Amino acid sequence: MKVLVIGSGGREHAIAWQCAQFDEVSHVFVAPGNAGTAQEKKISNISIAAEDITELIAFAKEELIDISIVGPEAPLVLGVVDDFKDAGLAIFGPSKKAAQLEGSKVFCKDFLDRNKIPTAYYKAFTQTIPAIDYVKEKGTPIVIKADGLAAGKGVVIAHSLKEASDAINDMLEGNRFGKAGSRVVIEEFLEGEEASFIVMVDGNNILPMATSQDHKARDNSDKGPNTGGMGAYSPAPVVSDLVYKNAMEKVIRPTVDAMKNEGAPYTGFLYAGLMIDQNEDVRVLEYNCRFGDPETQPIMMRLQSNLAKLCLLGANGSLANAAAEWDSRSSLGVVMAARGYPNAYQKGELITLPINSSSSKVFHSGTILDNEKLLSNRRRVLCATSLGKDLKDAQNRAYELVNKVRWDGSYFRTDIGFKGL
Ligand code: AMP
Ligand code: GLY
């Protein structure tokens, strides 16, 4: 089986690495990949951008790729899955229309609302004055979100009317997020604990992935600016049997059924960001139309079944009898970012990595090779991930791994996993 993984982050490194473990997989190509994927056995990078759909299709045809797996949201929202299918190629991911669950917050909220799937109350606005009036009516704290894709930065939790009006002005008038911010959603502030609930869907059948939780805030104790994620672990103790049942019965199943009934059957990874309340009830904070980053890294360390095969079953509508086997150990990943993240940061810094073992691995997110030298190249750069007999042990081992990385300009949290301990 030949596999093409589209993307270049830590998520894609972990997906490609997992697929390459299996004898049935002869080779994995990553477009465009990073220094981590470049150095793996049975994996090669190809220099095609994740959004260059025409070139990706030409490559998949020429190499006789059996299954393509899409990592990031941008090519999905552009319609990579529709175009691959039109070209007769197997690909695992949602159609352009189904990817709107992530691509447009207004689409997502309207969908949840009309299908009575639990979420925060909301209203969408294109004009500043009615938006600010709505905040006055509802009071603070309140949440302001840019409608379109904003790389995890389009959400402001406003604790005062001033913060709310600044955010609204910034998005609607200041053009802060360009077209993505020409419409805003204003919604209820939800309290509770968040979890990442990720499943595979084949249009109808659902195969849940292991549970996980990430830490979105940059600094220890979940303080500081929001980021794409500073670390994650699996399983997530907060997902009790009741939370799991509620998530499946009140959120995931109704979503998959409604997407089918509305003519946009959902195929691909579906990631519900859930807020869990004191009664273990759940509400949807957001949908992502892809696997999480960094959740993928600890989850892939635990997945014992062949992901490429599961994705092929998913693309063929055949997940009904599929099962995913999990390592019973816990797994935890610590993101190492460039200092300054999520603002201005340095690139091109020299990194020396420790040797990986069967239970510890440094996944690459933003690295390049320059004449054999490993250099930092983006904001989130590495994810040091370890298995352990329980969450505490996985945390200890992941930080042991972090401490063996030689990189002067790194920034990382020292408390990943605290929420689960
Ligand atoms: P989103 O991109 O919608 O996931 O939002 C990013 C982060 O903002 C979430 O992971 C939450 O931590 C926070 N957030 C988003 N919406 C809400 C809400 N309605 N209430 C409380 N926190 C929220
Ligand atoms: N870790 C959050 C995300 O992938 O959106």
C-alpha cells in the first residue's frame, strides 16, 4: 500500500510515522513534510505545497497512491477531497461542503442550532453597532469569533464591554483577519473543562479515536495567549463513561446523521471541541474537520492498528466493522515552540535531538534540514512525546525527553498534563 500524507506539521509527522510501521505499507510520501519526515525510514518528502491540489493529484496518479490522508484544514476547505474523488483517487477527509463545519463558524453554529445539537447561544453580525448592542444585552464575559479560518487566533474571550467592542471593531472594521473576519459570531461564554473528541467517519459509520485533551494557552496554569496547542495527552481522564456516552449520543451521532440528511455526508476525521459541565453534560465549542495538532502525536503513539488501512476503509464507506486497538498506557506530548510564540519569533536556530526509543519520540512540527543541520523553521517546532504506565509517568518521561533536546531558543510549558492529574 502506498500512502500520501498532505501537510507539514507535527500531526502529519505522527500520521506518516504511524502508517510506516506496518509491513502492508510499502511507502509513505509527505507533501511537503518537514525535517522529521525526511529522516524516517520508508517515508519521503515531496516538494508540493499542501494547497497545490493540481500537483498533488498529478503526483498521486503517477505514483499509484492507494490512499491520501489530509492533515490541515486549508486544503480541505479548498476542496481537495472533491477534486481527488473526481480524479478517481481514494482520499480520507471531508468534502468542501462538509469542511464548512470548521471553515465557517456561522455555518457550524447554524447547523448545530437547526439540528438541536447542544452548543452556546449565539448570533452572527456583519455590522459593528448591532454587534455591540448584543453584547450590552447579554453582558460579559462573552466570546467573539471571526467567522472564517484564522489559524486559531480568531477567538477573543471578552471580560468587559470595552474588550468586546475592541475585538468587534478589530474584526469588522480593522480587517484584522481579512475576509475571515468580515462576519463575527458572538456567543455565550461556557464554563467547564474542555476535551478533544475525535472520531473517524465514513459518511455514516463512526470509529472513535482514543480520548485526549490539549492545553491551548501558551503559559503554565493555562495562562497567557491562546495558541494552536502547547501539549496534549491521551487518554483524557475527564472523559468519563457518561461524558463519552453524552458526546456520542448527543453530539457526534446527530451530527453525522444530520450532515447526511442535509446532503453533505461527512467523511474524514471529525474533531469536536467539547465543553464538559459539572453534570458531565457536553456542549460543542467548535468543530474541526481534521485531526488535532498536537493531539495526534500522543494518540498516534497509542494506536496499534494500521491508520492507513482505517483511512482506506473510511474513504470507501466501510468503517462499520472496523476497530482501532489502543496501547493501554498513557501518552503525553510537550510542544517546544520558538521563544516569542505566538508573536514575533526566531527561525534558523540549531537543534540537536536525542535518540528516540519505542516509547519516546520527538515529532517535528516546524524544522528544516540545512546540509545535515537541523534548524527551527516555524513557531511550533517539536513535540516530545512519551508513553508511560499512567499519565504521571508519561509526563515524567516526556519531560525527560524535552530535557535531552539541545536548542537554546526553545519555549515550552512545564506543566502539560496537570489538568488530568
Ligand atoms: P475555538 O477556535 O472556537 O475552539 O476557540 C478557541 C478556544 O477559545 C477554545 O478552545 C476555548 O478555550 C475558548 N472558547 C471558544 N468558545 C468558547 C466559549 N463559548 N466559551 C468559553 N470558551 C470558549
Ligand atoms: N489542538 C487544537 C487543534 O488542533 O485545533
